Amino acid sequence: MKTAAESGEVNVDGRPKLGLCVLCGLPAAGKSTFARALALQLQQERGWAVGVLSYDDVLSPVLPDRSGTQLRPSQWKMFRQELLKHLECFLVAVISGGQMSAPPNRSEAVWKDFITCLKNQYLIFSAAHEAQSCHLLAKTAVSRPLFLVLDDNFYYQSMRYEVYQLARKYCPLETCLLRNGQRPQPLPNETIHLMEKKIERPNPEKNAWEHNSLIIQSSACSLEA
């Protein structure tokens, strides 16, 4: 019988794996249908916890109504960034194993629909003593690999890059900080944070002299591998 680590369901630090998937495409291209099919397959065949975050559903309170009023690009960008902040709150709770609290200066309608989305997929539930602003993680969200699918057009590269930055901010950095803390003589966490901001990763497409570069995610395999 394989352990959770040997089966690839957890990182080397013992925590379940966490992944972000960005769907990119034109309206009516089939993104939502694909997201539902992917979620069903990962849940049934892999036993993973899956959350599909549909921007159309969560941002519906701020979308233009039938009167023809359109959001300005700056307004639309603001709401998208706010949704990413809500997602970050959830990621922090998952990584730390703590509870998720409502962020300050939020749009109540967007926050409410975001919370409803997570609840409907059994990823969180409200704490009894502070149901409106404090939410606890469901057992499935912390005991299994968790895969989050962001369902939107993401037609600008900058939109996708924001999600990449969010994933880069929490997934590998947290592993490095944890491993560093287990060393006999650990570096200050501030040093690792500073280096993470400044590190220039290989770019084989831009630099011919880096075309043989190989990037290995050490958190995705055992020490022996």
C-alpha cells in the first residue's frame, strides 16, 4: 500500500497538494462545460477536492444590467482584482490550516457570492459564533489534494499573469520557508522573501544560452527522486 506522499497526493512537507488552473478562451467556447467535466473526473477518479470559481457567477452583482450601462475598464479591473484578493484569503487559510476571515474594504455583494460559491462546493462553512465574517475550512479542503479552476475569458496575458503571481507567491515559497525552518542554521525568513522577489528564472525562449535549462519543482517529488 502506498503512502499519501508516495502516491503524490501530498508535498514533502506533508500537506496536501494545491493547484490553480486558469481557463482561457472566448465566450461560449465551452470553458464552463470543460470545468464541470474536469471537476467531476478529479473528484470521482482521483478523490480530490475541486473548486470551480466562475467569474460570471461571482461577479454577477457588478455586471451590467439590461439597461445597457457598461462598466468602465478600470471598474472591471478593480472587481477582478478584488476577487483575486478573496481567492488569496482562501489560499492563505488552506496553507496555514486556519480560518478565513472577511477582508476589509470589500464589496459585500462580491464577497457574499464568493463565499456562496465555496460553500456550495463544500470547501468552507460558517463558524457559528461569527457566521457573517468568519469561515472554517471543510475537512475535504485540507485532507485531500485541492484543485481550483478559474473559469473566465482571461483574454489578456496580464490577467493570467496575476494568477501566476498568486500561485508563485504561496505555493513554492511556503515550502522553502518550511524547509528552511527545519535546518540546523536557518536563514532569516526576510532573506528568502527578498530573494524570491528578485530571482530571475531561466527564460529559454528569450535567451538562447539558457535553452538547456531544466526547472524542477522539488515540492512535487520525494527527496530520493
